[in-house]
Amino acid sequence: MSKQTKIRRITAPEIAARKGKEPIVSLTSYHAHTAAIVEQHADFILVGDSLGMVMHGMENTLGVSMELMIVHGQAVVRGTKRALIVVDMPFGSYEESPEVAFRNAARIMKETQCGAVKLEGGQSMAETIRFLTERGIPVMGHTGLTPQSTHVMGGFKTQGRDEDTWPDLIADAKAVEEAGAFASVLEGVVEPLARKITEEISIPTIGIGASAACDGQILVLEDMLGLSDWVPKFVKVYGSLGPMIEEAVRSYADEVKSRDFPGEDQVYR
Ligand SMILES: Nc1nc(=O)c2c([nH]1)NC[C@@H]1CN(c3ccc(C(=O)N[C@@H](CCC(=O)O)C(=O)O)cc3)CN21
Ligand SMILES: CC(C)C(=O)C(=O)O
Ligand SMILES: [Mg+2]
């Protein structure tokens, strides 16, 4: 009888222990097939609420529902074996109280079998982060530019340009750490502030638009693949899937019209 070794997933504490060691590699993914590719090279995969904008054409992330996060979270967990899967808590599912946050985070974990959740906010969410982590839910924080607060911030604005705002942004990151988060996304902050925060907190900072000073990096997969029409300045485009898809679709359309497709190989005789 052959003994099958079960591939074990990377855990939240293993991500936390990477601080000061090799940089943590992460990308978003919303589907089973892309997640399977991404996990070959990434430590964790985020099922981000950016899926509302990237996959569903929304203008911001506020319209994303629990159901949408769960459906995509399930797809990504099914498609992967090794990476830690982190699912974003959508706007409105956690801010009201620690109890509401626990109910929704537990539902996400039960229904998707993901390994952790992520929520936006620093000092204001510290009590909630503690409430969840003390009850068995690993939490990833997210401070700096927090897209769910776009209407309060007045848009997706880089944070920390004015040094007077640093103490509050540093306090946010520290509050997340002290509340028991295992890592924290640091989005859209100027490099010297990202460096300072990374030095001052004991959990890994996962940067997006926050310089190479962070302990790890994350990008939206579609952005780095060249599938997005527009990308923020912090994105490096590593692929050109958009033009590749267009080229393939054009060839197909041409061959349908010329009746070259289906050809001999695609016909049942
Ligand atoms: N496709 C996609 N990629 C992302 O990185 C992303 C999403 N969607 N949705 C959720 C949030 C929103 N994000 C954004 C969106 C826009 C800017 C932006 O317009 N940045 C300006 C800088 C403005 C300033 O400096 O104040 C830029 O020009 O890059 C930044 C982050 C990051 N996240
Ligand atoms: C950009 C990352 C950090 C995110 O929160 C998302 O994809 O929703
Ligand atoms: Mg998000």
C-alpha cells in the first residue's frame, strides 16, 4: 500500500516567524486556476475584496458582500494545497462590534476553510482584532491607505506625505501588532514611514505601494499580469496577458469567419 504524504499548508504563525528572514511573497487570487499557479511561488494568497473592482467592475470595494468573498474564497482554497489562504472581510461585516466581526469571520472560515482573515483599520479595530485572535481566528491587519475608507480619505491617497501624520499611522500599525495580528498589510505609504513602521513592529509588514523596506510584498495579480486597463504607480507589470488574450480572441474570430475553425482535428467523424 502506498502511503500518501499530505501536503501541509503554510500557517499564520509560520508567516509571523518570517520577520527578519527571507521576504514574504504574496499575490491576490480570486479563482481556483490562477491560485494553483500562484501558490507555486507565493507564501500566502489573499482573496482580496479588490475582486469587486477587478472581477465585477465596481468603482470601489464598498459593494462587496460576504457571499461574494465566500464564493471566491472557496474557489481559491479548492485550487490550492500549500499556500496560506487569507480572505478579506468585506466593508460592513466587522466594523460594528467585535461580536459582529467574530460571527462574520467565523462564517468565512467555516464556509471557505481559509487559514486567516484580513480587516482594515488600526487603533479603531484593535479591540476587534484581539477579540478574534483570542477566539481562534488568525487576523492579518491592513493600515495606511485603507480602500474601504475611500469616502473618508477623499480617494485612494498615498499616506504619510506630511510628517505630522506619522504618529497616527505608526500608532495604527502598533495597535494591530499589540492586538495579536500575525502580519499586517501596509498600503500606499511613503518609503521612510514604511521603513520606520517595519522597524518598530514585531510582526511582518506586507507592503503594497509601501517600498522594499517592508518584510514582504503583495500585488493584485491581474495588475502585475497586464490585465488591468490602469494600474497605480506602485505596480510593476510583469506580464502582458491583456494583449495575449486579445490576440487569441482575434485569431479565433478570424477563423470562425473564414471557416478555418473548427478544422480537421476538432471534428467528430
Ligand atoms: N486592481 C486593483 N489594484 C489595486 O492595487 C487595488 C485595487 N484594484 N482595489 C483596491 C485597492 C485600491 N488601490 C488603489 C487604487 C488607486 C490608487 C491610486 O490612484 N494611486 C495614485 C496615487 C495618488 C496619491 O499619490 O495620492 C497613483 O497615481 O498611483 C492607489 C491604490 C489598491 N487596491
Ligand atoms: C491590495 C490588497 C492588499 C487588498 O486588500 C485587496 O486586494 O483587496
Ligand atoms: Mg482589500
